[in-house]
Amino acid sequence: MLLKFTTTDMFNTLLINVTSGERAYEISTVSVSSPLSEKTKPLPEPLSSSKTAADSEEFCPAKEYNASSESLDPSVSYRHTEIKDAAGTVVADVQWEGRHPHITIDGRKVGGLNDLFGTSSVRFMPKILAIPTKYDPDYVWTATADSLTVSTRLSPPISTRAYLSYSLSTTPPTKSREPSTKTLFASPPPGKTRSLVSQSKPSYLLPHASSSSSPPPSPTFETSSFKVSPVKSTFVPTHVPGLGSNYLEFEPHPDTNEVEIILSFLIMEILRRGRFNLTPYTFDNPTIWQLKEARDIFFRRMRRNTA
């Protein structure tokens, strides 16, 4: 499935199925005046604001904080995020206390971040943040300053890519009967990531860039029990940060549903930005966030070109 974000504000957007042109999901976030009546585990602080990492590659316990103390702070803002499917049914709900999420998926109360990812441990490595997925213990969300992927514990990153500020020309996918690859998520830098994708294009997309003269890097392949359909897509870079569109492409995982994958990506992107001191997502004024993001991307490119 290839989904297009209709806005650069990932918490207030439609997700359009590129193949059919129909709305697949709607994500909306609004401010609310009162806190929640129930408390769940808050956002683990090391995931969102730690700017240094230990040299160890071991899984370390995440620090937990009492949410009740923050609820007494009048400066704490409360927000409500809903994800609706094509029929308008709410399939995911997030109540935010500041940046602490309380998550419900398909009417099932999940809880906080530890409950969403099924762990209270965080893997700290130099320049890498790693958090296991709940639905498949062999796969780990792996975030760096330049990418967000899902990888196996014993291999390099393997999965979705984010394409930001792109124009897209797409040929509808065709069904494949051949054994293909296990696809998960990300936006790896060129030549640095093994993607588990279908035969010619990544099967999990999100924000990044490429062109007809400079296409996205060709992934390498690993076979798996999953079936994925090749997608013939041409991504054309806008060359100007902030223009173009963001895309998310993935194949369903048998042990979870689409909305859990989408929501996990959104939250991991917030954590990635906090961990690596990137432009933070701003709930209050996403337009300002988008301008800052475009500025930061521009200056990062300038530094790379002059290095």
C-alpha cells in the first residue's frame, strides 16, 4: 500500500491511497481543556530528550516518571489525536498530556509508549536509538539522525523509506506469486541500508528525496515468507525543502494492523527528532515547525556540500 500525506503536518493530514486515489485514513489533532481521568505510563524521558548515547549495545531499562505530578502543572497542554479509516470509523485514539501519549487502537486500550512497543527497554548505541516492535520481537525500530528503519537484531536496517518533498509518478502495483521480502520501514541515507522490499522499489515509504537523474538508491534484497507486490514508482525531487509530498508505503504484517504501523511510525518520528536534536515537531503551530524544518534541511545540505 502506497499512502500520500496531503499535508506536511503529519498529525493533521489525510492519507490517500495512491493506487485508488481514495482516502485511506484521516489523522486529526485538536487541543482539549481537561486532563485524562486515568493514568498510564508516560513517555520515557531517554527516548525523547536524551542527546547522548552510551557506548554499550545492550538493552537498558527506560526511566519512568510519575504522570500525576505533571498533571498538576497548569503549563501542561492536553491534546487529542484521532485516526479514522475510509469509512470514518475511529481506529486509533491518542490522548496527549504534554508529549506523553495514552493510546487506544481499535477500541483496545494500549497504554503508553512502553505498552505500544511492548518493552520498557531501550537499546543505546553511539548515534543510534533502537526500540523493539511489539508485534515481532525479531524486529527493532532503529533511528539515526538521518533515518528511521525497522531492522532485525542481528542485521543492518532493513526496511521502509521515507520520501520527503517528492513528486510521484506511479504505476499501479501488480500481484506477485514469487517469494519476496519482508518489508518494514524508513528513510535511510544512500547506500547505507539494506531494505527488505519488493523487486524494484522499497515496500515501506515515508519522508526523503530522489530524481530521474538521481533516483533513490537501489535496495538489496532478502527473501522471507511475506509476499509483497512490486510498485513501479518514480520519485522526482523538488530540490526545495518543504515542497512536494511525503509518502508512506508498506505491506501488512500478519501480527498487527495497518493503523498500529502508522501510529508507531508517527511516534517514532517524534522520538527520533528529540533524540538527535533535530527540528522538533510542534503541536501548537505546525506551520512554524514546517518552516524551521525546511530551513534546517537547507543548512544541513549546505554544510554537506561544503564539507
